[in-house]
Amino acid sequence: MIEIMKKIVLVILGFITTTSVYSKSSLDSLKDYFTIENLTERDAYFKKEYLNKIPWILTEKYFKVKLDPGSRRSYSIDFKENDRFLLFHFAVPCAGGGQCESQYLVTLSLNGAFIDRIEYAHTSADYGFSDIMKSTQFDSFIQQTRVVKDFDVSGGKRQVESVQRTYLLLELLTNGTFKKIDEYFPDSRREFAYSSCRLITPHELDSMTLEQLAVARNEIFACYGYEFKTEKWKLYFKSKPWYQPSEKEVLALLNPIEKENIALIARKEND
């Protein structure tokens, strides 16, 4: 009987060992929740369950995010990898429900060690206020726009009382960390002031005439005091109270968003 029991124990141990050798690692399991099959169309405010829900134990282990114990929900959005690090994009709905969600970017080493994390976007709103942050990625840069609105709800009407806009630029470095480049507060007297702090959308480009495209492109140079050589632009920007000509070359002064917008406008002009 003892010999039989020993054989049973050896068989069980062998099974456990074999299973552990061939079982998928928890990091590979995490990646599975970011595959195309699991990336479903999401509506965080009305649908309660998604196919791309990540097991809470993986979220807390790898992403270093403490989830609300009452729901422990997080959902995959996107995943990228290179030969240096892994990049995960995921969402965490607020426990209280309503229009409330945060999205994050997390970088891990190739073996799953945590490197860095930033809040990529968020939505928080009720009848009296809204706080919305959106991000756009281009090359290695992440451009964030945050708009906070307060509403006057007295008298049964909901009207915007104040609006605060913040623009932030970050860079994803080659070591997988995120670096804050700058916050931007462009001169609101400019016609296309937003071109210095966020990417111009395709819809905005499509709605512009060729003349407006040229103005928008040259305005970026003008805001740095570029001394135009052509008489047309000398006269045009001389009439602007914010324009102070002082520089013969300003290309090195442009931020990455402005450089990208100039390229976008130029391509549109040449279409």
C-alpha cells in the first residue's frame, strides 16, 4: 500500500511540474487581454461588462494601480512593443458609475518589470461641472488637452460659467519613461493659437481655404518674432498687436507640436 501511495504522489508531482513548465506566464496572459480579438468597441458609461476586462490581479500586479475593491474593473484598449519595452493602454472606470473614467499608459520591461505610468485621458462630469482630458500621440510625443468647465445651474438652466484649458506635452523616451516637455498657454489674440499646443485635426484642415492654411502656417513662425521677407506677410502680421519682429531664424525655437502642424498644413496645401 505504501509503495502504491508513493507512486501516486510521484505521478501527481510529475503532473504539477509538467503543467508549470508548459503553462503560460502571467505576463503572456496579460498580453492576451490586449489582442485584437479582445479589443472591443467600448462605451464606458452604459455597458457594464466587456470582453476586454482584465483580471484585477494582473492589473494590480503589473500596472501598480490599486483598483476599487468594490468593483476591481479595468479594460484593455491598446498594446505595443518594441525591442526595449512593452506599452499598455488601459481604462479604469470610476466605482461610482456615471460619466467617470481614467485611462493610463504603462510601460513594462520585456520581462514584465514596471517602468513608468501616466494618466493618458480622463472624463469626470456631473450637472455642475465637467473635467475632460484627451491625448494624441505622434512620433514619440504625447500631446494632452484638458478642459475644465463649471456650469451655472441656477434658475433651472445649465450655462457655462467658466472654462479653463491646459495643454501639456510629454515625450516617451527610449528607456520607457515619460518626460514632461512643457505646458503651453498660447497668446489668445492669435487666430490659430491652438496650433502651438495641440495638433490640428483633419476636419479643421478640410474646413480651411488655401489662404487660411497659409495664415495658420506662417502665424506659427510669427509668434516667435520671425522677420518675414515677403511684403505680404510683413504687412499682414504688422497689423497684429501681438507680433514683435525680432528674429531672422526661428525654426530651432518651435516645439514638436508646431513642427508637426506645419508639416500637416504644408501637406494639405500641396494636395
